[in-house]
Amino acid sequence: MTLKERVNASIEKVRPPLEADGGGIELVDVLEDEKVVLVNLTGACHGCPMSTMTIKGFVEQTIIEDVPEIKEVRLA
């Protein structure tokens, strides 16, 4: 499984809770040389004042647990 496939599988784990709040997430890119994941938040999550906390405290934490090579998750 490629790094991008592993990241995408991890994103699928965080998608249901975001959708439960009317939001969503989409994978934009995996910068393999930097070990950084770029995502967009959609729906109610897009522009939400809590989006930074959602990315850092939930999405990034989950992805790094699942794919330890990843160092950071950023909004694209």
C-alpha cells in the first residue's frame, strides 16, 4: 500500500464524525518528500472557527497514529 493510500484510509476514519456535524474532508495531496498531508475541509467545517483545532487535534492526530511517517497535516 502506498503512502497516499494509507493516508486516504486514515482520512476515511475521520470522515464520519465530520459528516455527522455537517462537514467533510477531502485529500488534496501528500507531499511525500516533506511528509505533509494537504486537505480541504468542506461543508460546515469549511471556514469554521474551530477548523484549526479539528485539523490539528483530530485529523492530524489520527493520521499520524495510522501513518507515523507523516509529520503534519495542513489545510490546502
